[in-house]
Amino acid sequence: MRDHVIETTPGTKYAHAKKAYATRVMMRRSLLDGFLVLLGVLSAGFGLKGFLLPNGFVDGGATGISLLLSRVTGMPLPWLLILVNSPFILMGFSQIGRNFGIKTAVAIVALAITVAVVPYPVITADKLLVAVFGGFFLGAGIGLAVRGGGVLDGTETLAIYISRRTHLTIGDVILILNIVIFSFAAYLLGIETALYAILTYLAASKTVDFIIEGIEEYTGVTIISPKADDIRKMIIVKLGRGVTMYKGSGGFGRGGMKFHDQQILFTVITRLEISRLQTELDAIDPNAFVVMHSIRDTRGGMIKKRSLSK
């Protein structure tokens, strides 16, 4: 009796290889996300126990509510972190997704355990240093957790939920919530404590922006010129950047009736390269129409690579 041999077609081999590659990518990404969330938890715990909590400081957001309630009621902060953030975790499941909700739940529980268990040293009692560096380490923790796909403070989840049902933006909602928190802090703990809370929040929010957006700021540049081909070569050869060209139709004149086809270029550069780009453009076409706008971050392409020429 002949053995049955299952033949694998090239298409099946490719499908298996593609699936295996995708699995490896997902595993690497999950490990990286877990590492970032862990760093975020440790950093936020240090900010809370090393600076804010021993000195009776509060912050904005859900963490600020937890700190405020802990000051007023005397309840342990770890339990309050979980209780205050629980509604936001449920919102995360429904508004953003299951994976986000799970990561957020794990991150917040890990932060509560860290605050309860890890013996962080008290760094300083100087109020200014406590506000600035406490906010810095707390903001760094929140930013790292966001990089890892979760959050340590559920305020933004609530802001997303409210913004989808009202005309308010996410920023408007966060601002209103923090005004309410700081008002309660001023009423319950005094004006000075509320002012230091605002300083802590500003330090934390700026650190979050720094961690999420990175050091480099990117600029998207749109260029319209009859010498588009020469400009394209300059961007690729001299700047070492990628460029996209697409066709457009321009109009000018009072009636806007004079239309003509033209090439439009788009590229992304760092803010340190803007001056060089402008110099090169002036040499090719000083009358080129240029539009620049800020970009928070990019992925892929040549923007992350070093220039081909110096």
C-alpha cells in the first residue's frame, strides 16, 4: 500500500512563512509593549512615592483625584488608584478596544501594587523640586505606558468618550476636568497646594508630550514649482530624503478660471534641515510655492535614515 504524501505548493509555503513572520513581529511588539509599560509603572511609582505622596501633593487627572481623595479621606492610595480608574478601564474596552483595555487594566493594577509594595526612598521635601520632578517622573511613566499601548491615567479615555457625544474636543474635556480637580484641591487643601498641583500637572503633561512625540520634530513640506523635477532630484540627492510627486491642477486670477496641470512634491524633513532646504530651493526656483506644517512622528521611508551627502 502506497504512503500518501501531502505536497506543499509554493503558495502554501509562502502563506505559512508569512504567518510565521507576522507571529514573530507580534511577539516582539508584545514584549516591547510589556517592557515599556513596566518602565512606565516603575517611573510613575517613583514619582508618587518618592515625591508627591510623602509631601501631600496632588496632580491632575485620575491620579490627581486619587491623591486628593487619599489626602481627604485617609484611604490607601493603591486602592484608590484602582477604584478611580475602574470606570475608565471599562470605557477603554468599549471605546478603544479589548487589547487596550487589558493593557490599561494590567498597567493600573501593577501601578497600585508597586505603590503598595516597592520601598521607594523619599527624595526631597522642597516644594518646588517635588512639584517639578514628581510631575516629571509621573509624566514619564504615563508617556511610556502610552508608548506600550495602555494608560496609567484614565482621564483621556473619559475625554474620548465625552468628545464623541458632544461638540467638545478631547483637549477641552481634559482642561475642564482638571479645572474641576484643581478647584476642589484649592477648596479642600488650600490655594498654595492647588497652585503646586497645577505646576505638577504642567511638568507631567509636558513630559508626556516629550515621551510620546520624541525629541525630533518633523516638518511636512509641500512644494509647487514648474521646476518640480529639478527640486525632486535635489531632495533625493542632496538632502537624502524621499519625495512623493503627484499631479494637481492649479488656478489663478480673480475669476480663478485659468487652470493648468502641474506637479506637486511632498517630503518630510526634520526641523534642522529646513534652512538647507530653503537655500537649495532658492537656488533652483526662488518663486516656488512652499507650504510647511508640523508632524508629530513618522514611520518608514527615508526620514529615519541618514542623509546620503553631508
